[in-house]
Amino acid sequence: MANSVSGSSMVKICGIKQEDTLIGMSGLSVEYIGFVFAKSRRQVSPERAAELLAVARQTPMANGKPPRAVGVFVDPTMEQLAETLSIVPLDVVQLHGDETPEFCRRAGERFEVEVWRALPVTEEDGDPIEGPARLDAYRGAVSTILLDTAGGGTGKAFRWEVIPAYQEAALRNGLQLFIAGGLSPDNADQLIKTYHPVGVDISSGVETDGVKDQHKIAAFVERVKSS
């Protein structure tokens, strides 16, 4: 699947820590859920993620299927990935550090999982390294590039004007492009209507006082899917 302006954008709700969050998402149009294994206030252990995933597998979304599980890592070793995946059967490994395209490729081949690569976009110019040309190196190494605000988890959006150039680079390299960083129920419709991303990834934007908020999740999903 490439970056297309047709069809609704996929939704990933990241930073899941509670069973109630998953149960409350039943029937919503959510394609992916994310568990954070990197150092974060949303960090969970592989054992805890396995418990949550068991609940998710029994919680059908709007399409009648459970959401796919994404594990978020920052500069893991292959051994750390192996240990985590032996405990929790993730569908996707999402890499957020300085992982090379070759590391991404080897991880996907070794563990037979889909691999996503998160890349930061600076607030100043949206072009921290070679800009969209960075995506060329990930052709065949990952399935998806996730653009996030530099620093990640900041709750701030990057300059969306750079999205089209990244969409062109993703399409050229056979990659899906997800957008993260500073998203909320209040700006979701603007992003979707203007740029039609393949997918969106949200965490803090659907929280209240650091806890996932069922009403905000439902509102975000509705605005993404109806835009």
C-alpha cells in the first residue's frame, strides 16, 4: 500500500498501559495499538505488554478484527528484540533511535515482523539531515516511515508543509508514511483533509493528566475517519 489520497487514514493509538483503554476502544476504527518499551512514562515491560495484548486480541475493532500490536524501541540490540518478542508476539517493531537501514532490514528478516522507522523532523526547517531524501535508504528495509517532531513525545507538531515532499519520497520508495507529533482531536481533521496521510499515530493528544481518555480517543478516531 502506498501513500494515496483515497480511503481513510489508519489510526495508531500509542502508549497503551491499561486494559480499560483497550476495552473502551472496542468497535472503534483503530488499526494499531502501541506499547512503549523504551524509557518513557508510558514504558511497559514485555510481560505487561503480553497481558495487554491478550486483552487486545479479544477486543474487536470496527472491522471485526483486533488491532495489530506495535512495539516502540529506541536503539535496541538484536538480543533485546529477541527477548521481548519471545514474551510478547508483536506484529510490528517500531524503531525510534539511531538504527541504520541495515539494522532495520536484519530485524525484519530475523524476527519475521513488520518494521517501522520513526524519523524526526526539526521545528526550524523540517530538514534535519537530507530531508525527504533520507527515505531512499529505507527502501526495502522497512514498510513504514513515521514522521515525528524532533525529540518525540513532545506534544508539539512539526511543520506540516513538509509532508508532501515526504509523501513523494515515500511513494517513490514503496513506503507507507504515518504522521505523529502534536496530533489531537482538535487538529486531526485539518491534517487529514489537507494531506490525506496513510496513517496517524497519537499518544499524549488523547490523554488527560497523563492517562488515556476514552472520550478523546473516540473523538480523534471519529474525526480522522470522517475527514
